[in-house]
Amino acid sequence: MPKKPKTQGAAHLGEGGPKAEARATTLVVVESPAKARSIQKMLGPGYEVRASKGHVADLPERSLGVDVERGFTPTYEVKKDKKPVVEELKRAAQGKRLLIATDPDREGEAIGWHVARLLGRDPKEPIRVEFHEITPKVVRQAVEAPRPIDQNLVDAQQARRVLDRLVGYNLSPLLSLEFRKRALSAGRVQSVALRLVVEREEEIEAFQEETYFLLLGRFLAEGKEVWAGLYEVEGKRLFAGQGEKEGKLHIATEEEAQRLAQEARGLPYRVAQVETKERRKTPPPPFTTSTLQQAASSRLGYTASRTMRIAQRLYEGVDLPEGTVGLITYMRTDSVRVSPEALQAARAVIGEVFGPEYLPEAPRVYKNRKAGVQDAHEAIRPTDPRRTPESVRPYLSEEEYRLYDLIWRRFLASQMREALYEGTVVTFQDTGPSPRFLFRASGSVLKFEGYLKAWGREGEEEAVEEPPVPALSQGARAELLEVRAEERHTEPPPRYTDATLVKTMEELGIGRPSTYAPTLETLEKRGYVARRGRTLLPTPLGRQVIHYLKERFPQVVAYEFTARMEDRLDQVEEGKAPWPQVVLEFYAPFLEELNRVPKKTCPKCGRPLELKVSRFGQFLGCTGYPECTHTEPLERREAEPIGEACPKCGRPLLRKEGRYGSFIACSGYPECDYTRDDGTPTGHTCPKCGGRVLAKRSKRGKPYFKCENRDCDFLSFYPLLPTPCPSCGWPLVEKAKKAACMNPACPDHDPALVPGPMEAKPKKAAKKKPPALPKDWEALKAFLPGLPEAERRALEDLAQGKTLSEEEANLAKKALFKLRMRKGRARKEVAPA
């Protein structure tokens, strides 16, 4: 990867160096440090540019943070990792004019609103600027025309965040409870996208392949040979594997195909029709977010997430010899609009690079086909078309160059002339008294490349040329030289790729440009889908989750309902609907479905179980704690038979889960105590006891080899070789690419293969610190009456500063833990059942 050349200048000022603080009178807040460095160089010493590094405030991590009883009012907290960032921004903003230049979308508007609120500025003041492209001219123009923060955009983002929290906070623990697995999640858009993948796979599995036959005839007419396919028999169209086959002739067997071929042979034929047409293929519009992701997937093999990461870097700025500049416009947009200045620049470059014959008479103006598209941003295009991909290649990584090349070519192609094809169709028909057979041959020739000169033909289905058909005279005699039957099979629908899934989501109205990439990334991260090459397959877990959601929460995963909610959220952005009302429209039916789900109950007291978190991970606990202390491990697998009999008593053996992993045990326990290790047999026999040697993995994933008998101490951390030691017959292992014997009595033995006993380190005496009152003590005091008297008295003594004995200190710690649990449970109650 070529290194980007270093540029001189105050790059450190993007991080707010001391020189910037001394000279700057205006603080500009952007999202990323890279963008801060680029803009700092463009604005100069009068400005100090700092980065918020994304969202600075969000809903709390461990509680719902949404008051459903009071209009879904959200409670925002400064994110833990952003507290130093916020403090730095507060110090930098003192005595300075503030401009908020976060990304020009809903997310950026919401981040700017939080920044203004935390810095004590009024969002209604003109403090918001937008950079649709990071170029010196546009940046300077933007800072001269600030506007107030758009509350409609903020409300639209708040509505989406609140909806996602209501769904995720209630459904994710429910899924973990149902499937006894950690880190499961559900989401308003994520679950519907998963449903698409699962249902496509079910279509493929339910697909029944059908065989059909085609007939190809080789004709001789006017001294020229032409291959043509059987098209009609007695006026009935032949099924050729596309579309519905009802009403068409379906040749299902080879016998039927050979019969028709025999009947077609020997008949006289003529050229029934010769039709030549000119076809024009118009160029595609410039990229939107979804079409960029689709093209990058099909042409470059990039995932949607990878595409957006690269595009972000191209937008934020690249160091060129003339300075730092953004190479493309903002990459989250669903509009195909292009500014008049950019159109004229594109036409100038097309004339210079490709020639004036590729220029249409007037610039092309594209309109979005879908109604309600947000037109705040232009389409994705180069900020300056004169920067050809080759001219900036030395300053880009390979993946940046390839994506910029794709965007540049697509934009120029969108302003070029149509591609021109000449298509020819020739039909041959028998000349008997009642003609039965009609054969058809078609071909096309590219007469003028047009936009394909820039865009290319890869992935363009309609841009594929067919072999040309020779010129023939209509009515000319033709001779059928041979007829050949070809066996074909119907094919199932293809699996989704990033490109086709994003396209389908866009067509159904599910999600918006900013959500496609993170949605696909989440599905893969949660283990709901897996990749096979470029295709997406649902995992067994993904299937189970969708089947559960379709049964219990049909509206959450309904395509029409989700698309309707997206339209309503767009209305919030346009100021046509209040966001709490839109949230209620989703939450009310969701809550009805949630309340109908049967709760898992505690086997001791019958109260509901809930998902809890400790320093050792997630587990299930009774909601009646501390009165009821029942807990269960979250990931608990039932014992399963392995199809073997116990060597001691003959009863079936089971695979069970223990604290150290799976093991094999007798189903007759406790009468029979037979157990052995579980693992994959290696084919080796233990030299100590004759048992099988198993391949196992440690908790950290490291492979090792152990005898299946728990009483045997044979163990190797090195791979076993297939051949035994020639001297003693023990297994040989591979160490440092050499074979070594594990037998201590063998001359070929390596002592390092048998680790010596570990010396126990002396334990340090633990110093017990007396408990201290927490910061939220005032809030915890409300729950004191529910404590036992001894614990309450110990806490009261602690609050008064008294010295506690060891027993009293333990009681105080236990009491504080109970108070925190009760406080957390009180905050988690979101609505009456």
C-alpha cells in the first residue's frame, strides 16, 4: 500500500494545540479527527477545529432511559468514553464563537444538538454549518452561512433511537432467555433484513428442480449457416426456463424432444421474417448510498460496511500536493440530484478525456423514481471531476483508488450519450400446408459505446452483446441441416449478496441509506448470517430467531409495517408528524405482543426470571431477589445421548456440560459414576492406559491432546504425528518442525514435552477496605425500609461515619448490593403488564 505523502502545516491544530487556542476566535466541532485535520488546514489560524469522535451522549447503557408514561421522554447521558472529549470541548469553547459542523444527516444533526446542549449553547442560534464536500471553497462558504439546528431532523433521529431502544431493550433479553445464549439482539430493521435472508434460503430449500428440453436447429439459407432455437409449435410458445410456463409448450422428457426433432427434420423451410431494430441504452444515474454499495459489492467484492468506511475517508479528506481535500461529496444520500456547476465540470472532462462525440446535446437531469426521497444532499460524485483516478492514485491506498475510480466513472458515465445497439431477429418457418414449427435466431451488435466507454460492461445485463446474425432476405428458402436437443434444468432463486439484499431493502422501503451497512454488519456479528463467498446464508441460530419472532412478534418483522414506520419517521423529519405520536403507533401494538409472551418462571417461587449481568457474565436470576436467591447459568445445554453404551453398566452414555466444558457420563448416575472426557478421536491409542486420545480445545481456543480416561494423565500440547516412535511405539509429536517422542524412557524423548509441576506462588494477605458510601447514596436511601434490621443499622452507622467491625462491614456491603439491585429493578419497569 503506498504511503500518503506528508504535508506541512498545522495538522496538530485539528487536535486543538496550544497555538490554536491562542489565536482562534471560533471553535468548529466536527465528528472525526481526520475531518478536523482537513478542515483546520482549510480555515486557517482564526479557527480551532475539534472532533467529537462520534456521539457524545446517548441513552443509558444499563437502563431503558425512555419514560414511556410521559411521552417517551428520553434520558441522555454523556458516554463514559466521551467524558474527557466533552470536558475538552467545554474548555475550548470558552469565550469563542461556536460552529457545529457534524455530518449533514440526521445522525450529525442529533450529535450537534447534544454538543450544543452540553456546551450551554442555544440550538436556535445560528451555530450549525454543513459541509456537503470537504473542499476549501465549500468549507469557507459554509462557515459564512450558519443556521439554527434543525429540530425536525433531531426529532426524527430521536424517534428512531427511542424505537430501537424500546425494541432492543425488550426483545434482546427475551431472545437470550428463550435460546439460552448470550449476545443475542433484535431490531426494528435488523430483524426484517434477517427475515429476508431466512425466507430466501427456505425458498431455495423448497425449490423442486424441473427438467426441460430445448431444440436447436442449424439452418442453411443463401449460403449462410445460422443456429436458431425452436420458438413455437403450432402457435404455442415453447417454455425456455423463464417466466410462467402456463400456456406454454413444456418439453419435459427426452423422448418428447426427440419426437419433435424427428418431425421437424425433412420439412422445407423459409426465412419467415427479418427484423432489425436500433436499441438505445441510457446511462444509469450517479450513485446514491444504496447503488454505491450494490456496485461496490458486484464489481469490487466489497461488503457494504467496507464500502462506507472507504467512502468516509474519501469524503473527509486526502493529502494532495495542492493541499488536503475531500475527493467525493457526502456519501449518505438517496438523491440523484447534481448541482449545475458539477454538471458543467463533468461535460468539460468528458469532452477532453473521451471526446466531444460522447457528449449529449444538453446535460442529463435525473429524478428519483421513489416519492418522498430526502433531497437535502446531492448524489455521490467527485468533488472535482478533473481529478482523474490515475492522477490521485499515488496518494491513495489501493482500496481507496478502486472505489474512487468507480465513483468517478459512474458520475461521468451518467452525463454521456446512450450506448447504441443494432439488434436482428430472424425466424424460420416450415412451408407445409399448415406450418407447425417456428425457429428464432437473435443477435445484437454494439454500434456506439456511449457511456459504456467510461462505465464498462461488467454487471450490465442489457449491455451484453449476442453473436450477430448474418444478413438474410425475407422469404428466402432455408434448409434444416440438423436438430439438436439440449437438456436444461430450472434453477432456484439466488442467495442474497450485499448488493441484492440492499437493493431489496430499498425496494421494500426497509431502512434508510445510513442503516444498510450497520444492519448487515450486525447480522454477521451476532452470528445470524454467515458468508459463503459473496453470498449470505442464515445460520441455524438466525433461522430459530426469525421463526420465534414471526410467531411471537409478527408486526416487528412484517415488511409492510416496517416500511410504513419508515414513511412515518420521514414525516417527522419533514415536520408533518410529532415524533412521540409516531413512536406510540409502533409501541402500542408491540407492547400488546410483548405482554402475550409467556414468562419463564423461577422453579422455587414462581416469580419471573430475568437476565442479569455479573463480573462473570450473564446469568438468569429470580426477580424476587434477595428474598429468592435462585440463579441459573444462561447457556445451559441439555444432556444428549451419544449412541454408546456405558462400559460399566451398559446404560446409555450422555454428553453433558460442566464448568470445564463438555464431558461424557453414564445416564445411570449416581448409581454408575462412569465419566470420560469429550473430544474428537484422533485415531491414536493412549500408551499409558490403552484409551483413545482425543483432540480438545482450551477455553482460549488452544488445541491440545488428552486421553479420554479422566484418571489418566497423558497430555500433549503439540500435534500428534500419524507414525509412532520406531524405538518405543509411543506417539511422536511435532515440535519446532521436528519429530520428538513423548516417552520419558525413550532415547528420542524431549524433556520439554513433559512440563514439570508448577510451583504455587505464595498468596498475599488481602487487605479488606472498609465500605464507602456510593455517589448515588441519596437515591438509594429510598429503598432502606425493605432491608433487614441488622443490615439497615450497619448502613446507618456507616453513613454517620462510625467505625464498623468486620461483621458490620460485611453486612453494609451486602446491604448496598441489595439497594443497587432494587434501584435497578425499579428503573427497568417500563410499563404495567
